[in-house]
Amino acid sequence: MEIERKWLVRIEDIPYDLNTLEAYEIEQAYISFRPSIRVRKLRSRSGEERYVLTVKAATVDRDALAREEFELPLDRAAYDALLAKAEGCVICKTRFLVQRADTLVEEIDLFHGALDGLAYLEIEFPSIEYARAFPSPDWVTRDVTADKRFRNSALARYGMPDVSDI
């Protein structure tokens, strides 16, 4: 079970020196949008690569905080074969990790290519109650957890959402 919240951020408001954080380059593509099935290549700053197949499914929690998530490791050949079957656009982003004192991990995603300029903060929580009670950080722009336009699958399918209302 994945329980997470997502916020939009302005890159200039990020309160960390990104050069000092653990980071991964992520390439992800969707094999299916319904159900959500994606493949990811993650490359660390040291050049280590790993490949993952993820299946996500909605739960009864309709405010998008919780979703079932199943991950399976892939090898490079399987990743490449599945990537060739992708629907929509391939998403490229850099993910920075911030270990908080409260044991939560902040994931800051900076998107590239057609989504350049888009940035998220995501935090996974141990329970729905904790997620709902967690105050939005003061440096974020807007909580978009329940806004389907900002799901990665929607970005791959429809591209950059209109953010003029934000």
C-alpha cells in the first residue's frame, strides 16, 4: 500500500542545496493507463542503474491518498522490451531525497523535457491518518494529491497540465 501526498513547488523556493542530496535520474513510461502499469529506469549519481515494473490500483480511499502498489525488479532487456510498448510520452525527471528527522522522506521531483519547470514534493506516510494530519510545508505552492492532472500517468498521457489556476 502506498500512502502519499503531493505538492507543487517552485524550484526557486526549494530550501535545500540539491547538489548535496541523494539523487536519481528517472525515466518512466506507461505500458497501460488502466490499470496503471509502468516501467522505470533509475540511475544514481554513481551510475548504478536498476529497473522496476510497477502496477498501481485505486483503493476505496477516493481522495487519492492511498493506492495499492506492486513492484517487481526487471533486468535491462525486459525494461527495453516493455519500454518499446509504452503508451504516451516517456517522463524524465530527477528525484532528490531528503531524510527528515521524523523518519519521513521528502522526494523532490524536477521534470525535464516537455515537462521542464514542473516540480513536486512527495511524501509517503505510514498511515492515512498521519497523511491527513500532516501540515503542508511552508515552501510548497499547492497540495495536488487529489488533482488527477498531476498524476504521472496523466502527465505521460496528456502532457503539462494548465497551471494558470494555481
